[in-house]
Amino acid sequence: MPKSPNHRSPSPLQSPRRPADISRRQLITGAGAGAAALLLEGRGLQAQATSSRTVVFSHTTVVTVDTVQNDVALAVEGGTIVAIGPTDTILETYRQSEVYDGRGKALLPGLINCHAHLAATLARGFNEDFGFPNSARLAIQPASLLSGEEATLMVTIGALECIRSGTTTVVENASGISRSAAALAQTGLRCVFAESIRDRENGSGPMSPELLAKSEAPKFSPKLRDQGLQRIEDLFTAWHGAKQGRISVFPAASLAEDASPELLKAVRAFAEKHDLGYTIHLNQSHAEVEFMRRYHRLRPSAFLDAHGFLGPRLFAAHCRYVDDSEIALLGRSGTIVSHQAAMAANRGVIPPIPALREAGCPIANGTDNNTNDMFEVMRVALLTERIRRNDAIPGLRPQPEDVLEDATQGGARAVRQGTRLGSLEVGKKADLIVLDTRRAHLVPAGRIVSAWIHNGQPSDIESVMVDGQFIMRNRKVLTMDEERIIAEADTVGRRIWTRVQAAGPIAVPGRPRR
């Protein structure tokens, strides 16, 4: 009969290493529209598997950062991994379980996206190619043409992409998350709502060279600050711990250039009071650095340090233009860096990740704008860090297992769920992805983590489970009406971009005008 969620299997099931295991370090040293359309209740949707049912993945490969267990089974009960071991033994223990045939499959921990702006999916095919901040001077801003329900639609199609590309936890960093919170919660994803606030009243948003040239000393508004803190409080009261604990709410300061010392202290105090993490955008541009030096006489990271904002609860997004003194500050404080490698690369800059690692900063990953594909983030992070390093033998560091660790265990640390998420272990939450390894680009594979990150595709992901429930199975998303959402998002996007282009041509940098 099935055991209780707290049951601890006999030692053969708990053993973290078996003869078939492959140690990463051993291998390296040895070898050198309408909101109703967005919700689960929409017609034609399949129900998620109930968390009370035991699921056994049989005859499969179980991947963690440092070990690969071949031809084993993994059992899930009550949202938790309860056993990993020989298939026959586990099937005997959990006789009434639902069996998922894992032959030709590999189970990996779900990816954790620590920095997303899901509504920015609207700007796909535009925001990637105009620098940062976006240098195109559009007559109409696309987001201004979205209704409230359409903005939620953009968030939801972003979440759909998260699921299809292997994300199980996403940090939505935005202002006014309450408008889309219900739709996001219904996707089945584990979510962190990072409600972003500012209190600079004479300007807002990322600093650009043009804004810097016109800038003046920042003026801060207690009213704006209080309104932002109230939004955080309201969102926390309404959503923190909802959906059986899948939803968390963190406070966020929007930008270093938009935050007063009082706001920074209030955000950290809220996080400490409720035992939360907190986040901020940091060192995104040369203009930001110059603005902070001009008006605060400090570089951005030093400004945060001077006001007690750095520390192990903070995950700072980007850190593209940190200097040696800032790297040292971030490392000594234990600040986590959320590295958006794919977005950074298409903006022509990669943060000094090797130096940040060496200084002691834990690294996590995120997507940022436009795309929500964490698989692509891992691949770009691997390649660009190898290029950035100055190793005697190039191409040895980081390893694919290192970037998988950033995207799983690093992310779990950032969202303060390291004991529950980030690896496939007995007692941890069943947040996992099922990889179809019998694909032309993955066969043969001497090492599946390496083969997938170097050669794979998001479409290799066959199923996604969060908290013991399938949110995608056999490549069908179960929590959303995917066909309808895509059709509606396409209709909205075409309408908006037609209006934007009608208001004035979009000149592509470096391309001749017609």
C-alpha cells in the first residue's frame, strides 16, 4: 500500500549514489483577451492530477547536479518526492500508484526563473534590437494600447512559454501585480510576486544617456513610497502562501536610481519581518552608474551598501557594469546575482560573472524581457561565461552542470526555498521536468546534461510537474487553453503593432530606410 508523505523508504531507496551514478567532478577529472479565457475553468481544459495520488516514474534517469542515476524509479506523493531507487522495489512499495513509463526519459529539477517581466512579451521582435534602454522613439508606446485584460493576456502567454521551456518557478518582477495575480496563480506554476516600488518623483525608469543629460538631483516622495509599501502589504496579505504554498510575495525596489535610502530600508525591513527575499535592478547601464555618481557620490552597489540593502536576502538583477570595488562589496555581503544571460547578450554586454563567483556571490538565472525561455538562458550563460573567462585552457569552465546548478539550486536559494526546491531528492517538492532523450540531436549522448544544454531544445521537454501535479503532460499544457490564448495574443499583438507602425515608421538600426 502507498506510504504517507512523511514515510522514509528503506535505505536502498534513499541512497543518493548507486553504481550507475556519474559524478560530475569525477567525470571532469577523469576525462579532462478576456481574463476568462486565461483561467483553468475555461471549457475543454483537462484537470490536473490530484496531489494525493502517488505517481511513479519507472525505469527512468534521475538527474541532479552531480549525479545521474540510470534505470531507477522516482515516486511522488502529496506533492513530495518520497522515494528514488530500483523500479521493482518502488513499484512493490507503491502498488496503487499511477505509473509513468520513464524509458527513454530523464527527470531533471524544474528551472527557476528569478527575474521575469511577463507582460513584456508584447515587445518581442522589437525590444531585443534597440539597445538599453530602448532607443527607438516610437510615436505610440505599445503597452499604452493594452487594456487591463489584454495586459493579463500578455502575462499569461509569457507563463505558457515558461511551462513549455521547463520553468517551474517564476519571479514576476513588476508594479501592480495584483491585476494579473489570479491568472498567474491558475497556471500551476510556482510563483514569486515581486511587487516593485519607487519613490523618485522627478523621473522614473532606467536611466539612458538622454535622460542623464536632462537629469537633475533626485527628489523623493514620501507619498509615492507609502503607496508602494501599501501595495506590497496588500499583495502579501492577499496572496502569500496561497495555492497550497505555491505563491510567495516578495518586496522589490525598482531601480537604484529611483530609490531613496528610506525606501531601501523599508523594503529590507519588510523582507526581514516576514522572512522573505527582496530584489532590485542594479548596474544596468553606464548612464545609471554616472547618475548615481553624480548625485549620490557613490556607484550603485556602494549606494545600496551604504544604506544596508546588500545581503544574502537580496538577489540583484543584472550587475552588468560593476567595477572591482562593487564586486568586492557584493561578494562580502553574500548578495545573490540574478544573471539574465540571454537578454544581456543581445544588449551587447555580459556581466563579470567569473569575478562575481570568485568574490562569493551566488549566481541565479532569469529571463528579463520578451522571452521566458530559461533553457536558452542556460545555454547563453554557459557560452558567454566561457568567452569571458581567461582560463589557461579555454572551454573547461563553467560546465553544463554548473549552469544547471545556477538555474535550479541557485534559483531556489534566491527565492528562499533551498530546502524544498532545486534538486530531485527524497523529501523535496516534486517540481520537475521530463526530458525526452530519444531525439536525433540527443542520441547518442555520453552525458545527458551536457548533451541537452549544448544541443537540446525546449521542445525536448515532454512533461512538467509542479508540487506533484502535472501542468504539462505529453506536451499538452493542462492548466490553460493554449490554442485559444495563442490566438487571442496574436490578434491583440497584430492590432497593436499595426497601430504603432501606422503612427510612424520603425527605423531598424543600421538598416537603410525604404
